[in-house]
Amino acid sequence: MLTINIFKAIDEMIPKELALKEDKIGYFGINYQNSEIKNIKIMMDILPKNDDSFNKGDLVITHHPPIFTPRTPTYTVHTNWDVYKGGSSDALAKSLNLKVMSTFDITTGLGRICSCYRTLEEILNTVSQRFNEENTRVINGRNPNKIVKKIAILAGNGLSNLNYIKLAKERNVDVFISGDLNHQSSILAEKLNLTLIDLSHYYSEIPGLYALADLISSIGIPIEVIDPGVPWDYIKNLK
């Protein structure tokens, strides 16, 4: 199947019009828009070391826009996938067995508000089992018996955005789950008495990567999700 036909099929499933203004999506690469594709590789990011390992006939679909011009034909589905019903935040909610009720940020269409009835301890146990407790951090998590009825979910960098921390409080959620927790957002959450659960940017978007593969598999070309983990090493693992 030609790349140009694959791009058309993806755009019909996940319209570019859903993307946020000035988001970099679509085709990245040299002049390979009419190449015959035999395999699709789905990745969070493509790096030069990955690019060098792919073969002729491979197409890479990334969630994040490349920071260089790949040799391998590469197509990016970013905020249009985040906004898409069934996209990254919906997939994250599903992975945590949460029921989606509505959109978190009405202005952009990003994130979801979910309902549940569990203790905070149960929520933290579910998160730890699904994402490994070494990858997760929590603010205001020392009240295990707190009943959680309403959760905000945003795959990606929601916890680095102070406006999103404030929005979560305004939406009266009990817990906000996302990635990219930093010092300022931690202090703000402490002030607002809001529980934050940080899965990291990468792992909060991983369920969406597999959901994307499931959706695109309808094209009929072999698909592989490449999941190398976070792009850093822990010092303890270098010894």
C-alpha cells in the first residue's frame, strides 16, 4: 500500500482538524510519499538511532513530532489523537478502569473527567499495578481512606500546566492524573489540597499508543508498537 493512501486513511479516521492550532502533525520525511509500505512501526518518538534501524518498506507513525528530518517515512498523529474520542486520554481512562463522563478542558477538547467510587488507596494500587510504582509520584496521597468519586485524566503534560491544576480544582475533581509533575505544580496542588498522580509524560500516553495501533490496524498492514520506555536512565541501573 502506498504511503499517500495510508496517510489518507489515517486522516479519515483521525481528522487533522481536531489538532490544536500550530501543532505539527502529518508527514515528516524526505520525498517518500509514494513509497510502497509493508510494515508500520508505532512509536512515541523517533530518534536518529531508530531511524537508522528501519528497513525499506517501513512506515513510522509517531505521537510526538520528530525533532529532525527522518530518512524513514514518518507520520505524526499528535493533539488530534489527544482530542479524538477514543484517543490518548480515553485509552488512559480505560487502562485504569475509569468511566469517562465528559471533557476536562472544554476549550481545547483535551483530557477527560471520569467517575468512580473507590478509596484513594484503591486508586493508587491500581495505578501502581498498571504503571509500576517506580514510575509514579503522588501529591496529597496520605489519606488512603479518602473516597474518590471524580477524577480528571489528561495523557501527556497536564501536571506541568498550572492552569490545568487550577481547572481541576474548579471542576471539583478529587484526583488529577497526568504527567510532567514539577515543583511549582506540586506546591500549587498542596495549597489547593488537590491530589495529583504523576505517571510521567511517557507512560501516561502509552495506553493511547496501543489504542492507536488497534485503530490503524484496520488498514490491513502489519503493525508493531515499539515501546523502549522513558528516554533516560536511572543512575542505579548504570552500575
